[in-house]
Amino acid sequence: MRTTKLSVLVTFIAFAVPATSSASPAWYTGHIERIYLISSGFVVTMSSTALDDCQHAYVYFNDIAIGEKNADRAYSMALSAQASGKRLGVVIDKSINGAGGRCNAMGDVDIKE
């Protein structure tokens, strides 16, 4: 009986305490320094040191991964942010890309003051 209670308690604690991970999807913002087209979408460079661990410190918008319509919308927003001098916010999950890997935008884009 005592062993059963102990195993139930251990199981409960194991599921009640959330596991920690090194990264998860997060917003990264900065002023756009450069936008250029690539065969599968476009690339943005931003004035944000948070992207220094990304390959070339770039944000890749892949129209296959986020969909062609979303990529078109994100491209319009990136151009608007650059033209207006506002910051662009992009959601990236660095745990997927790996350290020094390609930081692919997940599709969420925001223009900030």
C-alpha cells in the first residue's frame, strides 16, 4: 500500500512540474536593415542582437513553410516597416533551428512603433 502511494505521488509530481526547454516560439523585433528575395521566399536582416546566433543573423521567410499568401503578406509588412522606419516583430522558434542554424519565421509578423 505504501509503495502504491509513493508511486502515485512520484507520477503526480512528474506530470505536475513542467519540463523546461531551451527555447520556444518567441517574438524578435528590430529595425529592418535589408530585405532581399530568395528562390523560396525572402530574407530580412534586423538591428537586433537577439538574432546573432542565427545563420548570418538573418530571418528566413520560406513561402513553402508558412504558405505563399502568408509570405506575400509578411513581405508587404516588412517593406512597410522598413519604409516607415518602424520595427518588425517576427516569431521564431530557435529550438527548431538549432544554434547557428537558419532562423525561419513561423508566419507571425507585427509592425511596432
